[in-house]
Amino acid sequence: DAKTTQPTSMDCAEGRAANLPCNHSTISGNEYVYWYRQIHSQGPQYIIHGLKNNETNEMASLIITEDRKSSTLILPHATLRDTAVYYCIVRVGSSGSARQLTFGSGTQLTVLP
Amino acid sequence: DADVTQTPRNRITKTGKRIMLECSQTKGHDRMYWYRQDPGLGLRLIYYSFDVKDINKGEISDGYSVSRQAQAKFSLSLESAIPNQTALYFCATSDRHNNEQFFGPGTRLTVL
């Protein structure tokens, strides 16, 4: 799986958009970008994933650059409950794939009141 | 009720003791996983199972063993616990498409 690089920490004001970057310059053509988050000591929670097109769901948007070497997770209106560690993970994700998630250190997002 | 449950939630034990952590799921998923997390670090995979007859070692399997008793149950054992196995342990499940893993609430294990 391709390695990812994320900032160690970020702050965001409550109500503003939180933009979390991730670099994955060695990503392969069949690797997806996944985002999970972990609120303090709880089990990680899936947020979103994508291959090359931008994706949006009820939680967030995922913007992947055209060359797929980086991506940005966007929380459009951050709340205090979004304070968590956010993990960007790159892996093969097709049906029947036998690959597991590899978690790095992630980005600690702190939403400030 | 939670889809993925882990028991116990907290456990303190002594060096050399045998410990079993249990995981149950009601999601009907074939695939189950055990991870550990150390303070300030991400999760590391210990073992994973793609069905009842399939068990695979992960990144850090030494000192651990697992048993997949049924589709819904996957247990992790420490045959002889040591202090550096003190960590937060998570169980997770996924379906065959493997796009999303669902995690349990975690078991905090302390080995004295």
C-alpha cells in the first residue's frame, strides 16, 4: 500500500470548514483513498473513500487531485464533536481484495469554540 | 444494540497470565480483524480472518493467537501476557467488498 503523509495537528473554528490534507505521491492506479476518524479512545469510524472522482456524503467531501498524488478531506461546517484524529489511508479496495487497512499517525483536528 | 461488541472493556492482569479478548458482531460480515493501538500511535493489525476457515497473520502477530469460533465471533488470546502488550485493542468487521470497516468500542488491557 502507498504511504501517506498528513500534518500532525490542525485547528479549526467551530462552524468553519475544516480542510485536512493528505499526500500519497506513490499511489498506484488501483488504490483507493480512505478516510477514517477516531474520537478519543473510541473505535475508528469510516468517513468516506474515493478512487479518482471527488466524493461527497453526509459527513464530508473528498477532493482528489487529478494526478491522485494528494487529497483533501473537507468537513463543511465543523462542530466541537468533530474533534478527533483523522486518518488518511491508501489501499486496494476492490471487491474480493485481500488487503487490510494500514493506519499511520493521522492528523489531530481540534475544533475551537 | 451495538453491531460490534468487545468483552471485556477493561482488563488488568499480571505478567505470564493467559488472557482472552472476545469480539462478536451482528452485521453478518465474513471478515473480522484485531488491531492494537499504543498511545499516540495509529492502529496496527494483529490478525485477520476472511471466513471461519481462513486466519491470517497481520503486522504484529507474535505473542498473540486467534480463534474464529463462528462467523460472528473472533477471539484474541495472549498465551503469556507481557507488559509491552499493554494497549488498546480493537476488533473490526467488514463485508466482502471491504470498503468500510466497522470497529468495536475497544478493550483497554493493562499487563503489570
